[in-house]
Amino acid sequence: MSRGRKKHAEEHEEHGPDERWMASYMDMVTVLMCMFIVLFAMSTVDANKFDLLRNSLATGFGQTDIGKVDTAKGTVLDPTKASKSGESFGSGPQTAQAAAAAAAAKATAAAAIKEVDSIKNLEARVSASLAIQGLQGTVQYTIDQRGLTIRLVDQQAFFAPNSTVLTGSAPRMLDTIAPILSATGEDIAVEGHADSRATLPPFPTNWELSSGRAVAVLRRMVESGGVTASKIGAVGYGSSRPLSFGTAPADFAQNRRVDIIALSNASESVRALIPDVVSGKVPGSVTAAAPAAVTVAAATAWVPVITNSVPMILLPAVTPGR
């Protein structure tokens, strides 16, 4: 290379410093300036526009206007649907559903209380009728989901051993109770039960024995008690539903029984609340007390009244055999 060309290249390399960094720096400064301008604009509040916004929101949510002119457009919420607790407008349907459910629960509880009052009235009339027959003090009463349970507590034999024939005071007891149950107009179920011991001829098993006893009670109530045949039915459970699991003579006697149940026509939800009403857990209910003794003099003033269902359990005496 000639001396002239070499000198020209050196002059070109020493032209001056590189200033390309200044472009990036100026871009950054420009962005910062824009950011601070936006921040400054946001910090400045237009009082007039703020008042208009406040009035519009107050009107929209059903609050009292502060007196300024409201130029809001669009849908205005119903003040009655605005929640005082600060809930959103969309919670209205849920609140209405909760109120409807509470009202339904209150109505069901009121119906259960009325049902228990009717059962207690029936208990008093049964007690009065038994007192007239001189059978007072022979039964115990329990109110539960099924209705009124009348449990005999004396030691009379209602069925002879290994027999379906009614004995003792059983016919007189059935003749006293049957008209009261018939007056309720409810269906009646008669359920026969036997103890766990093996049967003797003529009954092959406890099923035949318990069914025969149930039919014997049914026939007495229809033929002598005036119960309509289409309102009553009988079934035998054998020894499958004992009240006592012991092996003493008293245990066998307790399981050798017939249950008479006047089926309630109350709804399932109402009947499910009966135990809570009796125990006083339902507001407005009164805990059931033991029934007062009914004298014969008081029973003479009894007047038949149509009421709801009654379950009754007949217990035999403590006697040997079946």
C-alpha cells in the first residue's frame, strides 16, 4: 500500500467519538416525561365531575340525593332491593329463597304443634273412656313420630298360651278404644307379634301365631267396635320385632302383644317434628307432661270429637308358655 492511502485510512479512523448512546438516553427521558405528565393529570380532580358521579351512584343504589342535579342515564335499582348490610344487588334471589324456606319451616312447625295438641286431646279422651270402664291406671301413654302409643301395664293375660283367642280384659279394652279410633276416620293397622320361643301345634311358626292374633283383634274391632272394614288391615311380624331381648317370663310376655296403629295423614315432614315438639325443642311448643289421672266423674262429661291417629300396644300378662 502506498504512503498516501495509508495516511487517508488513519484520518478516517480518527474522525470523532461514537454518539449512538444518546438516542437510547433521549428515548428513556421522553418516556419518563410522559409518565410524570400522566401522573400529574390523574392527581387533578374535577370537582363538578366528581359531584355528578357521586349523585349518580347515590341515585342508582337507592340512596337519598344530596340536592345536586343528577344527569345519570340507564337503569336505576329498586331501593327496596338494596341490602342494608352492603350485599350486592345480585343477592336478592338468594335472600328471597331463604325467606321462603324460613316461612315453610315455620308453617311445618306450626302444623306439628297442632298435630301434637290433637294427639294429646285423643289421649285425654281415651283415658276418660278407660276410667268409665274401671280400667284407669292400666295403661301408659307415649307420643312419638307414629302418634299416641297406648301401652298396657297390668298383668292380665290378653292371649292364652299358644292361642289366638282374646282373654281377660282384652275384649272390653278393644270395645272401649275401637269407637274412638273409628271416629278419627284414619286408616288402622293391626300388627301381631310373638315371643322368640318355638310354637306348638296347630301353629307351624310364629308367623302364623302373630298373624292369627292380629286378625283376632281386627275382627273384634270390626264386629264389636264398629270400625269400618275398609279402614283396617292386619299383619303378623312373628318374633322379628321384640320390645325386650331378655329371656325371663316378663320379657316373653312383653313381646307377646298386638299393636293397633291409627295411621296419621299428616305429611312426613310434620310427623318428623313431633318428637321435637314433645321435647320442647320446637319454638312455641310445650314439653309434654305426664297425663293427669282421670276420674270417673270427670269422664261422664266426655263428648266424642274426631281427631288424628293413635298407635296402641296390647301387652299380655306374665304367664308361662306362649
